[in-house]
Amino acid sequence: MITLKDIAKECNVSFSTVSKALQDSSEISEEKKKLIQKKAEEMGYHPNIAARTLRTNKTYDIGVIFEDKTGSGLQHQYFAKIISGLQEVALENGYDITFTGNVLYKNFDYYRHAVGRNFDAVAILSTDFNREDIQKLIKSSIPTVTLDYTSDYSHSCVMSDNKQGMKELTEYVISMGHKKIALICGEDTLVTEMRKTVFLETLKNHNIPIPENYILQGLYHDPITSSQATADLLSLPEPPTCIFFPDDFSALGGIRVLNSQHLVPGKDISIVGYDGILLTSTMIPPLTTYEQNGEKIGQEIARVLINQIQSKDYKTSQLLISGRLLKGSTVVKLN
């Protein structure tokens, strides 16, 4: 096994110089770092994780909490992009990521698990944030970053700009002449509340009334509940001319119902999604939606966590990541 001493001998430098160079320390010149890093690669050097852990008291492991009620896992393209971005930055900085937890275990304690696994930090992407163990984890000394969740307690979070996204979508639909607009919500979360509030406020600003039966409860990333909600909306005496779905994947369930009633999205009725996943951009017609920048969100989560790990005097931060409106072709222009 190649050691730091072997590399130091080949480069005619000290052991500490090699160690600092491989950690990309600013104490070593860029020219010398490149020379040492290149020699380490040529010699086939691989860091001894166990030794590094003992030396630094760090595991170089970031826990990731991701509970998915629909069971889609990493097939959920929005979360897949977030995790990909998170892993990219983590690996660049010498950290691994480990998925933790299991929704099947009712008494699972995320805080105790994080302590037991000695995670350097934890990214909390999707779970019931009101759980006692999650709140304890957020308030603990373990560096944590939450996705799309804030509380009265000061902690770091990264959020997609859901307010701006829903406002842009709603304003666009209104600009296309729609006044009978329905909303199928996701489950009760902070994100759902944000989107619903902005949706209603935007309609109110345009003096557009919305009947109570135009707002229905669904689930994120669940075509089944969206199918039933779509059927309920279409059966109303005055059905909406446009339906908002919780996300793009849920919209597929609605499209299935529309097809069964020989209604063509973008022609006979209008629909919009949310997330901007690749699948719905390749549909015919492509779905009108709002693309969340999942990759950047994941990258920022990792950067905030690593900053907290490496800085003794870090300050909590709250980052808002913008996305973009994808107009697609599923919103009809009404006279």
C-alpha cells in the first residue's frame, strides 16, 4: 500500500507537506500541490479512511434523510437531481453520503441514528419535519441543513423559490385568458401551504373568484390521487378550464383521465405541472410547468454542510434557489 511517506520521498518533501497538498490546503503553493497530487495519482495512492478518521475525529460521511411516501425513491427526478448535486460537491470535498432511516420502522430515531453513525453532518431532504427526533436533530450540535423547511429555531436551510414559481405559473395561466382555475394540492407541508397561498393571492389580485370545490387534496408524485381529483373536477356542473397539478408526475394521472374522456391537453382543456422533469418535457404536447433547479439546490446543501463541518464559527444560512417557467403547450389561449 502506498503511503504519504512514500509520496513524500518521491517528491523530496516532508510528510506534512504531502498531507496538506492532498487536502488542498492554501498553505501549499498551487504549483507544488499539482505536482504532489499528480505523483500521488501516478503511484496509485488511496487514502486510508480509518486512519484519517482517527487522526481528524471525522468520518467524512454525510447522512441523508429522504422519506418517500409514494415509494418512488430515486425515480423521483426532482429529488434525484438534488441528490446528484449533493453527492457531486460532497465527493469533490472528500465526503461520502449515506442514506439513513426507514419509513417502515415506526420507532426509528433519526437523532440517535445520526449520533450512533457519527455522521459529520446530515441533509434532511424529505420527512415529517415535526417529528420529535427530527426537531432534536435540527437543534443538536450536528451540522444539519433542511430542504424547503424553516422554523422559529434558527437553522440552515436551502429552499426552492416556491412562491415565485407558483406566482409565475398562475400569472401565465391568467394571461392566457383563464378564470376557471382549479388546484390539486400535495400533502400538507410548508411547500404546499406556500404554493396554495400564492395561488389564491394571485387570483384575488386579478379579481378571479375560486369555488371551494376547485381546490382538492392530492399527494406529491402520486398519479392515482391526481386521477381521482381530475375526475371529480371534470364531473362538476362548471368544470375548470385549467387544472394545476402538485407536480409533473402527478399530472400524468390527470392526463390519463383526460384521455379516457377524449380531452386533449392544450386543445380541449389546459393543465400545468410543477418540477420540470425530463419526462414531461418530451411529451406531445410538452407540459407547461415550472422547473426547479434541483442540481443547484443539492450543490448548495452540500456546500452549506461542509462549511459548517469545517468552520468553528459558522453562521446559519437560508438560501433561496430560483427556477424557471417552462411554457410548454398544455395551456390553451382563451378569447
